Amino acid sequence: MAERIGDFDWTLTSLGPMEQWSHSLTSAVKLVLASPVPLVMLWGQQGTMIYNDAYAIFAGGRHPFLLGKPVEEGWPEVAAFNRNVVDTCLAGGTLSYSDKQLTLHRSGVPEEVWMDLHYSPVFEDDGSATGVLAVVFETTTKVQAERERTVAEGKLQRLAQTLEERVAQAVTARVAAEEKYRQVQKLEAIGNLTGGVAHDFNNVLQIISANVQLVELLTSESPQLKPRLDAVANAVKRGSKLASQMLAFARRQPLEPTVVDPSRMLEPMSELLRGAVPESVAFSCDVQPDVWRLHVDRNQLESALLNLVINSRDAIAGQGKIWLSITNESVCEKLPSGLSIPSGDYVRLAVRDDGCGMSQEVRARMFEPFYTTKPEHRGTGLGLSQVYGFVTQSSGFVDVETAVGVGTTISLYFPRCDRSEADEGRVTDAVSARGGETILIAEDDSEVRLAAIDMLAQLGYKVISAHDGDSAFAALQGNSRIDLLFTDVVMPGTVRSSELANIARGAPHHAAVVFVSGYTRDVIFHEGRLDEGVVLLRKPYSLDELSRTVREALDKRGRWS
């Protein structure tokens, strides 16, 4: 910093040329540069900034922009705070703060930080207070650790051993770690984080699921084991649903959109919706005649409507009413609530209740993951974040109207689709769909790989395995016949899974390809939709799902070669 300060053109600042600096100013700068702790001096009424190497590290991406800048220009997000500091110290006073919380933009995004701050005046040759010496110690890590420890101490006895709470705890810890490094913006960081956690848990769930199914095949003559195996299988399904909710919020869930007629969709699920509401709450459905069709993932849409109905149910104390309506809406830029959306034709799916409504504070946070106003153990806080992620990923919009004591209306707007509804294909009898083809498995997790090998062997296939992209590439080159590549989406090694797929589809193999993952990235899907010709099997998968997917991919092989 000494060299940088010496080369700086100070004539453009209130300090003037360096050769004209007073003895007091020069001495103060030397003191700042010699200190091993973060020091910054604010000189004059403007608080022109001169600091040392330790402070440059604290400033992050703001360095070297801050050097020679007035403090209110350098840190505009805390301008009022710094103005008070300068005015107080130039009047001869001092200030000290312990674990002071501030919001700073050191890397271009807002971040909450905590600091110990000590301010004292610096005097000119004539004895007047002309500058401020600031000692800055960041205590963010300490404060967060204390908070985490307090939370942890209040919870090892109360924490129920459920998969949902284990996931929430893991995500909380990972979020804290991401915030410390401040590498990306908040929502993007949470998206990457939840996707990574979902991937890890889906791998664990896949190992459990595969082995339970294999044990069930081997112990078919032991009926006393079936209830226990069923209990494990149900726990796997719960965990898989939670991981899917996390991916939906992160907008990392590859959607499978089809043309959907809302009125036909609602018929089979109306009983499920009514069953989610107690008898003391009236529930009604109203679908406009000739309602337009949508192009959405049907399963995700059904899950979103169920989530909204359940939230309305929980907002009603005792007796009340919930209305579900589906209508055509032609929008001109703004909705009645004031939300701006592109002009056009939309299908509006709205859930309205006359429950307690939401305060502005709750309204502002309602889509945050793991935020909930429900009592402990009554929800993960992922329901509405899943709805928001799915709707926005589907090019739709979410509108919220709420008032405390009056009720809440949440409306989902999806663009109109003019195509006809696709016919439902018949599902193959998966367990009977066996074959003797050769399959190359590329999976870096050894336990997941071994479970997949056993399952495919049970289905009669010949199996070759590889633990990374490079060994899978070698297997493709060294074998005269491979009928199907069964590869994890994210693989270690220099050869990526998408490159393996292209090689496998080409000569001499002309193989089918099935991608497998609990967390897909942009390798095989874009804008939330799978690339053309891509077959994806999501973890955790059942033996039936594995059998059906592999058989259908083999039967269709050559189409994309």
C-alpha cells in the first residue's frame, strides 16, 4: 500500500499534492501503513480514505477503488453511519462499537457483516481535529458461530430423527458456509447449494432403495420382513419428495412439459384436494367453460395446487372456506394487484381463502426456502418456494393478494397453449421387460454403482462398469459391442458425460444413452427442459423404473445416432 499511496495523484483530492502534506498528516499515514491490523484514516470533512494492506483485504472487491475517495462515496450503503463518525470525531469525540451489524457491498452484492469498530480523532499541526483514525475488526465468523452454537444447543435433545430435519440442518450449515465465502449472489448460491445437497441425498437414497429392492427379491419367502422393507421404502419416497422440492426452488428440476387441459386434470385430483381439507372448512372448485390449455409439467402443477390448498387450510382457524378457480385471462401489462407481466392470454389458477391472511413481513418472505410460520414439526418451509420455482421456470407468474384478518389469494398465471392435448402413452410392463444386451455403467459413487450393477444383472443384462469419465471412454474404445451407456450426469475425469454420450451413439456401438442423476445441471437440459433425445432417470429410482427406462431406450436406439 505504501507504493500505491506514493504513486497516487492526490492533487485531485482535498489533501492536495503529497509534498505539501503537513507533518501530522504524514506521520498519521506512516502509522496506518505500519500497523498489522486493519486501519483506515478519513481525512478532512469529506473523510478522504487512506488505508493499509490489512484494510485492503477487508475491503475485498472495493479495493483499490476506495483509495483517495470520500468515505460516503466509497461506502454509499452506509453513508449516514460514516457521516456521523466523521462529524463526531472532527468535533473531538470518539466512538466504539462491538459486533456492529452493517450491510456492505464488497463484492457487488449485499452481505450482512458484523464488526468491532473504534474511531478517534487525528489532530493537525495546529492541534485541531482534522481526521479520523478507524480500527476495523470483522467479527462475522465469530457472531455466526455463536448464533449457530446457540441454535444447536437449544435443539440435540428436541431434534427428531427425520430425514426432513436432517436435510434442513445440512442446508442451513451449507448456506452459512456459502455466505462466508461470498462467491455468488444469495439466491444463486442457495440454488447451487440445495442442488448439491439434493444430489448427495439422492445418492444415499438410491443406495438404500436399490438394496431394499434386491433384499426383497431375495427374501420373497419371508413375509415377516415385508412390513419393515415397506417402511424403509416409504421413508425413501419421503426423502425423494423433499429433494425434489429443493430442486424445484433452485430451478434445477428438469421439467417434462406436456399439453394439459386444466379441466381434465382437475377431475381425478379433486378428491385428493377435498381430502386435504377438514369437514369444518368448505371447499369449492370452479372451472371456466372452454378454459384454455397449458404447456406445463403436469405433476409439478398438481403438486403446486395441492401445496396452495394445504397452506390455505392451515391459515383457517376452525371454520372457513377455500375456493379454487381456473379461468381464462387476457392481461394488458398489469394485474389488478399491480403486478406487471407481459401482455397476452393466460390461464389463471387461483386458490383463495378467508383465513388469517399475512402481514407485510410474512408476505415479503413467503417464498424463501425453509421459512415457515407453522409450528415446529409441521412443515419444512419448502412448499411455497417449490411453487414459486416451478411457476417461474415454466414462464409463468405468481400473484399474491393478502390482508391480515381477511384472507389470501394466490394466483398462478401460465401462458395460453393452442396445441391439442397429447395422448397418454401406455406404460410398459417393466418387470417383464428384460434383455440380454450389454450395458456400460459410468458412476463415480462406488455404492451407487454396485447397486445399479446388481439391479441390471437381475434384469438379465450384461454389465461393464466405469468409475469416471476417462475409464468409461476407455471401455467404449476397448469393447466391440456396447448397447447402452448408463451414465451419471456429473462425472469426474477429463471426459464429460455429454461427450461420452456422443461417442457411444456413434460408430461402432450406435448405443442408446440413459443419463442418471439426482441433480441435473445444464449438461443435458436448458431453460428447465430436457434436450431433444435425452433420456433421464432420476435418483432414487425403482427396479420397475430402471427396467422400463432401459428397455424403452434400447428399443428406440438409433433414432438419435
